[in-house]
Amino acid sequence: MKNAGKIIFALLCLFMLAILTVSCGQTPRPDAGAKKNAETSFPETVDETASGRDTVADASTEGETNYSPDEGKAEDPARKVGEFDLEEKTVLLNSGYTMPIMGLGTYSLDHDVCVNSVKALLKNGGRLIDTAYMYGNEEAVGEGVRQAMAEYGIPREEIFVITKIYPSQFDDPETAIDTALEKLNIGYIDMMLLHHPGANDVKAYKAMEKYVGEGKIRSLGLSNYYVKELTEFLPQVEVTPALVQNEIHPYYQEQDVVPFIQEKGIVVQCWYPLGGRGHTSELLGDETISAIAKAHNVSSAQVILRWDLQRGIVVIPGSSNPEHIKENLDLFSFSLTEDEMDRINALDRGEKHDWY
């Protein structure tokens, strides 16, 4: 009897415990899963007035990002900063993020042309886009990115957008950065550069550093900074630039500047890789480059861009022609020999094609 009583008592205790657990426990809200999906994926139908983020904030926090500063960083501990991965077609930045090594420059592309050029790049596998406040097309770049994400199913994390703030904005850098975020409307900026040296450039850079800490900008860099400018600038900032973007092409090769930058763990990127407007025809028609192109059955533009890549320089040729944009991405079916590299190196004239 005693054993039977103990068993009955134990069963009663378990029964009471079960009742308490059910009455005190919570059941998931029916819309909880739907809300999570809405916050972590880009909407299928793009509303150009929406944030364009792949992590969308609640309406009460519009304009804020939910990204962690460390989200999306490379996870391979063996990979070296500045090292090009020609299979992935990316380079590891000192910020911990990877960046595509070839893309599209959007200087002088007006709105509709810019939107279509960005979409052509993304449709053909390119993932790197360069813009700037002074180009007047940040909104178009953002629109092209959002449309391509929706139409081609490209995740935001795969796309790398660079923009720049201009010296005229350095006095009030926070407003400049917020304006860029608003115009691009893609959630966060992958990289922001100072367009070129100017008064208060350190102040502007330090403001950019704060936005990195908030996850609104992922990496920082500079444009049109050379040995003298970098020697003066770098000791004044906390975050080492991940990239320096300068004019580089076979007639202006920066043979002393490029290694100076790369030795500091900073990636080099070139604008005007094909010589720039008014000079492209001459460069593409250069006898040495044309002969090398013929030997590989590729275009002169492809030879020049491949020469840059083999120097460890990221390329962002500008174009509004979809076929040229596609061709400028096709740089991995051939490689230049050491002799061919030397022949192109010998073309250097120290001939700069813009004033920066």
C-alpha cells in the first residue's frame, strides 16, 4: 500500500507540474516568422522609396541599419591581406572584407544610362561599382543595384559599392555621409573614399571611422593620394585605409607609388585604366598592346586590364556599352607572360591625363 501511495503521489505531482508549464509558457506569435523574413531579405518587389536593404529596419527606425560591423567579413584565416584570388575574383582588404577585383566606373554616366550600365555589369557577373558625390549619379547606382537584385536574384552581400565624398563636403562630413546613404538607398556603403586631399580631410575621415563603427560603412579608403599625401595623412587617423584609388594606365604607371601603397597592406585600384576620355583610342591602338592582344586573341582593353590585375591592381573601367562591360569582365581566359608584362611596363611616359 505504501508503494501504491507513493506512485499515486508522484503521478499527481507530475500532473500538477504539466498544468503549471502550459499555463506559464508562451506560444509563438503567428506573425513572428513572417516578421523575421521581412527583416532579413530584400523585398521581391522593389519600392524605390524603401530602404533597399537586405536587412530592413522597422518603420520606426527608418534610416538606421541593423548590420553588425563584423557581418560579412572573410572567414579564411590563411588568406593574406591584398592577396588576389583569381578563382573567386576577389581581394582581401585590411578591413576584413573581400572586394571584387574588376568592376565598373560610372563617371559621366547620367541617370538612365547609369542604371542600365550597373544592371549590365551585375547581369554579366560583375559585382563592383564605383560612384561619387561629384558624379551626380549615386541615386542611379542605387536604383540599378536594387533593380538587379530583384530581377536577377543577386544577394546584397555579393555587391560591392564604392562612393566618395568631395573636399567641398569635408566641413560637414556627417551630412555628406548621410546624404550618400540616402541617395544610394542600399542599406550600407561597402566603401567610402575621400575623393582627393583637401582642407579638413582628416576631420572627414574621422567621421567616416565613426560610421564604420555603426555598421553603416564597411571599409574606408582614399582617392588621389600619393606618397607625400599618404605620408602626411596616415599618422593622423585610426583606421588604415583599405584602398587607394589613383589614375593608372600604361602611359602613367605609378611604378614607385603602387608598391609604396601595397607594402602598407593597402589595396590599389585604378581609375582611367584605359587612358581616359580623349586618350583611349591612342592607348588601345598602341602597337605593343595591339600585338599582345592579337597573340592572345583578345582586345587591347582586355590586355591592359589583365596587366593591371597581374600587378595586383583592381580595375574599374568606365563604359555604357553592354558589350564592352561584358568584355571588360572576361579577363581570366588568358594571362600575360613576364616578357609581355615587361613590354607594357616599358610604355610608361609619366603622362597623367587628369589633374588629380
